[in-house]
Amino acid sequence: MSSTTLPRTSTTDSTDSAVSPTGFARVRLILVLGALIALGPLTIDMYLPALPAIADDLLTTSSAVQLTLTGTLLGLGIGQLVIGPLSDAMGRRMPLIAGTAVHVVSSALCLLAPNVAVLGLLRLLQGVGAAAAMVVAMAVVRDLFSGRAAATVLSRLMLVMGVAPILAPTLGAAILLNGSWRGVFAVLAALGVALMLVAVFLLKETLPPERRRTGALRPVLATYRSLMADREFVVLALVAALGMSALFSYVSGSSFVLQDHYGLDQQEFGLVFAVGAVAIIGASQLNVVLLNRLTPAGIVLRALTAAVVSGLVLVALTTTGAGGLLGFVVPLFFLLGAVGFVLPNAPALALSRHGEAAGTAAALLGAAQFGLGAAIAPLVGVLGNDGPAMAVTMTGGAAVAWLALAATLRRQRRVEPAPAL
């Protein structure tokens, strides 16, 4: 099977009338969009070291506290489904500013949460607010870039946003050393305010009025139906979502596995957690080089193969206990690195198929990623919150993604040869 082909795009690969920025303007845009996209990872990751402390303080179980993470992921998914079509109808800036304001308010209210149920609801609202930044940033990329150019820009964005998962747990641990877990949400509220100012003063509107779509419910639903009817878009969205679910399985269980099972303290956890972020960042930047020689589809299939192999090694080592902490971290590094190749390429390919509805397409793509992540991540807790539970969950997601993409390529080859992307 050739891994350098993928189903053809159903829309033009151009960026319509938009002019792609170059030089310093492109660098500034990447920095702004990277900062906006980073709001989601910061919201997810900064309180990870505090999960055991939250469980003790609110007199609840570790599984119940993990559900607050699930609430955030659900908010990110649901929020994108709503905000994406709004950004196609109203432009990119206003939904972004309003959503960020929701994030700020809900972050502030988390300071007062009296129990885990209220905290979970507020975390869901936090996710809805962060969704605005993430879906608008993706839509802006599609407004201005497509194909390989979009994959390259998304790889650069992953470099910028990759700082967030490296710094977030360490920052969260530092806050815990000088205060309680509630201080984490005060910092998130302040970051939300800063990013709102970035959106107001540094992000220009990229969707002119003549390219906007109606915000009426029926046309929006019709657009979602057309996206769901595009089999290749659905497969690419599934691949992106399963790649993200492997990452969220790690995020969901890492605090308990590394601190409770391997005995790391909060600061040591932040350092080890950063190793995974380094793997993803390194892969996303190597991806820019590989795009000069391979197609995005070829990179995704190869990366998923590597993810499955690394995952199987991780399952074997964590199940037997061989290698201790090193036996956990090393195969995990390669597994997360493989995911780092999937995350920029699969979304870029999916978005390139529907430039006429970039916001709605980005919303459906993001909802799939975070919705599936919200559904799969709790499996780590259900299966025991240990190394084997995390390894099985991550590897399973990568394996299903590989099967979906491979099946699509085989079907395409049976129907008609597909041009290389």
C-alpha cells in the first residue's frame, strides 16, 4: 500500500482571496495564534499536579477529580461546535473575544468552588471559553493557508503552544508550593485577560464580510451534514481525534501514575511531564523538514505505525514492571513523538477539504478531538490509574487510527488512483 496518497480534496486548495502573510507578519501571526491555542493546554495541564490535593481537600475520589478534566474536554468540544459556525457568520474576532471572557469569568469562579460537582461544571465552562481561542486560531490558519503550507504553519504553532504543556505543570507545582490549588485558577483567569488583550490589539479580521456565511440554524446544520457526508473528512477527523485521545490519556493519568505509582513529587512530576511535551514539539518541528520529502498523508501513516509499535513496547514494560520509571518514560517518549507528527498533518488535510466553511470544519474537527478525548481519557482511571492502564488506552487509540486511515487508503486504491498530496 502506498502511504503517500490520500483521498482527494473536495474543494480547491487555494485560500480564496486571502493573502498569505510572509516574513515578519507571518512570524507575528504564528506567535499570536500560538498564544491563543495555548489557552486550551494551559487550562488542561496547569492543575494536573493539584489533582491529588483537590481530591483530599474536597473529600472526594481520584476518579471524581479526573471527571473535572473530562468536563473541560467536553467544554472544549461543545464550545467549538457552537463557536465555529458563529465565526463563519460573524467573523473571527468577536466570537474569540466573547469566548475568552467566558473563560476568565469561569476561572475566577473556580476559586470559590465548594465541591467537586461545582468545580466540574465550572471546568466545563472554562473549556467552552478556551474553545473560542482554539477554533478561531484554526479557522484563521485555513483562511490564510492550505495544504502543505497549512501543515507547516500548524507545525510552527505546535512549537509555540508546546511551551504550554512544558511550563503548565511546573507552574502549577510552583503555585502549590506557595498556596493552594485554588491559586491555579487565579493564574488562569489572569492569563485569560492577557490573551483577550492580545486578541483585541494584535489579531486582525481574516474573514471579510463577502465570505461570511449565514448564522441561521438550518444552514449551519446543513453545513454539518455536508461535512459528515464527506467520508474522507470524517476519517481524517477520526484520525486526528484518536491521536489527540492518546495524548489526553497521558494527560489524564500521568499525575496519578507518576506521583502515586512511581513516587515522584510535584516538581519531579512537572519535569517528567515536560519530557513528553519535548517529544511532541521535536516531532512537530521535524515534520516541517519531512514535508519537503513526504506527503502529509505518508507522514501520518508512518507515524501511526511507530505509535502502535512504541505503544506495544510500553504495554509490555509497564505490565511486567521491567525497567522501572525509565521503562515507562522511554517508550512513552517515542509514542508521544509519533503523535506529534499526527497532530499537525491530519487536521491540515481535513481543513484543506472545506475552505468554504473553515470555521465550521475546524469546529467539527476540534469537537471530535476533544469529545473523543473526553470519552477515552477516563478509561485510564476506570482501568486502574496505573502504567498498564495508560499504555493500553494510548496504544488502543493509535491502533484504531491506523486501521481507519489504512482502510481509507485501500478503498481509494480500489476505486481509482489518488493523486499525491
